[in-house]
Amino acid sequence: MAEAQNIPVGSTTAGSIAVAAESTVATRMSAPPSFDVADFPVPHGREEEWRFTPLERLRGLHDGTAEAGGVLTVEVTAPEGVTVETVDRSDARLGKAGTPVDRVAAQAYSSFEKASVVSVPKEAVLTEPIRIAVHGEGGTAYGHQVVELGAFAEAVVVIDHTGDAVLAANVDFVVGDGAKLTVVSVQDWDDTAVHVAQHNALIGRDASFKSVVVTFGGDLVRLNPQVQYAGTGGEAELFGLYFTDAGQHQEHRLLVDHNTPHCKSNVAYKGALQGDGAHAVWIGDVLIQAAAEGTDTYELNRNLVLTDGARVDSVPNLEIETGEIVGAGHASATGRFDDEQLFYLMSRGIRADEARRLVVRGFFAELVQQIGLPDVEERLLAKIDAELEASV
């Protein structure tokens, strides 16, 4: 039902399946979410939710010492019929998808001045993606973004992060009944950037939500995707790929809260690491509440370690509070680059660097194809190639 492997030195994987109230997931859920930063103690690194994060590299986002004043631009390009608004903190649509689950998310909500709201009307089927470009030019910034789909609408949203910033943000996705939303979030920051964000998805009755998170750049990136269901029949697919280079810390902490009967979720994240001090963290928490009968869920994390000196922490957790489910499971594995695959390709006349590129591309291919936008897919594959060439 579950597997957990720990192959290379310097990498760790762990996993658990619990049919109990006291578990890692329950502990994570026990602290009541709040919009008030004062409700969260300053973390010291010993807490379960912070033990993998190098707090000194958060630039004060976690303890209130970071002062806003950075330059951050948000540009939205949307097809006809989509409403794009800049609103103040009093707008009732803010915070509908979920509340902050840690101090940085609460600090972001307490500190932003204006929010961007993108609304797709009911039954609208967009043939072109909505593109949100977030660009930093230095300094600390706090942000809030809302994407809301009306009933039976269909849309693809691409959120592209570039430049340099110390950014804490919340992003809300509200998916109406019968609607279909695909979100591609690309973290392609400069090497000095810090990005901490919570992504909240609220999925309506018989609605579908697909998230593809892609993380390349940044000194430290920590993302918290959260999923809840507002009606039966909801489906969530959470995909992710990350390429962690020397000195980078990339952390993805997912929580799927099956709080409604007859809903589905599928999680698949893959990462590649190279260079001294490269550190990737993946935490996958799935909670099936007692009321969520008929749940069908699975989560997977795979990591490919390309060089010595890299470290992976992979922790899938699954808590089940009812026996009336369709299926549930998780898997996690971390392994070194397969020299046999490399030898096989080289024995057929392929150069070593080209063979290495083909193996890594193949590792990521399944997830890249989930994006469904050729221009974005080609850009990401080119980025993978550039990362590999830099290490040669």
C-alpha cells in the first residue's frame, strides 16, 4: 500500500499511514488557521512545520522584522470576458479559499495593501490562457492573488515569477460547481530571491482543479499548496517538478483535506538535485476525515540525485478516519543517477552530456506534459537543459 526508500547518503525519505487522530497530519491541522499574525508564535526551527527550513534565510519574513518597500509588479493578460480588478483589503472575495496555516502566510495577509482578483464568468470556456506575470526588482513585498471561476467555466492560468524579491504571498483559487481550472505556477527567480507562498484551492461540487508547480530559481522557495472541497464529486490533481541547484533550498508542503464525501485527489511531484548544499524538501499530507466516505486518493514523490553533496527530505503522510473509502496510498523514493542508463545510451553512440540530458528529460517528461501549453513546456525543457549544462 505504501513504499518508502532511502537510497543515497545524505537523502532521507519517510512515510506513514495512520488510522488515528494523533498523527503528523492531525498535528498540522490542530492549530486553528487564522488571518491574525499574532495567533502564530515566532518559529525557532524546532517545530514540525519548520524543522527543515533554514530560518536565517527567510530574511525576517517569519519573525516580523522584514519591512515592506520592495518593487513588485503584477501584470495580468486575460482573454475577453475575464474581469481583472485591483481591490483593497475589504473585498469580501479575499480569503474565501482558505486561511493562513503558518506565521509567514498570516504575515502576508496582514501586510498586503492591494490584491488582484481575476474572475471568469459562469459557463465561459476560455480558449486562451490567463497569464499573470509577477516580477520583482528587489526588496521585501507582500501579495495576495485571487482567481475565481463561475459554475461550469473552464480556464487555464499561468503565474510566472521572475526577478529578485523577498516575497510572502497568498494565492486563492475558487472553483465553482462543475468548473475546470488548470493552474501553472512557475518559480523562475533570480538566485538571490526568497519566495514563501500559500496556495489555497476550494473545489466546488463536481469541479476539477489541476495544479502544476514548477520551481527552478531562488535562494529559498517554500510553497504550501492546500486543497479543500466545497461539494461532492470534486477532483484535485497536484503535480510538481523542481530542479534544485547548489546552495538552493526548495520546499513544497502539500495538504489535501478530504472533508467531503466522494472526492478524488492525485499528487505527483518529481525533483532533480545537483551541487553542494542543494536541499529539496517535500511534505505530502493527506487527511481523509470521518465524513469523507468514498474518497479516492494517492500521492507520489520521486527524487533524482545527480551529484554528491545534495540532500532530499521526502515525507508522505496519510491519515484515514473512515474505512469507507475507494482507495488511498502513497509512495516516496530517492535515488542516484542511473549509470546503467547512461552507459546504455553511450554504447549506442550518444555523447555523455546528451545521454545525461535525455535521462533527466525522460524523468520529468510525464509531468511536463501535464502543462498542456507548448510555449511553457518548451521553456521549461530548455531551462532543464541549461541547468544540466551548467553542471558539466
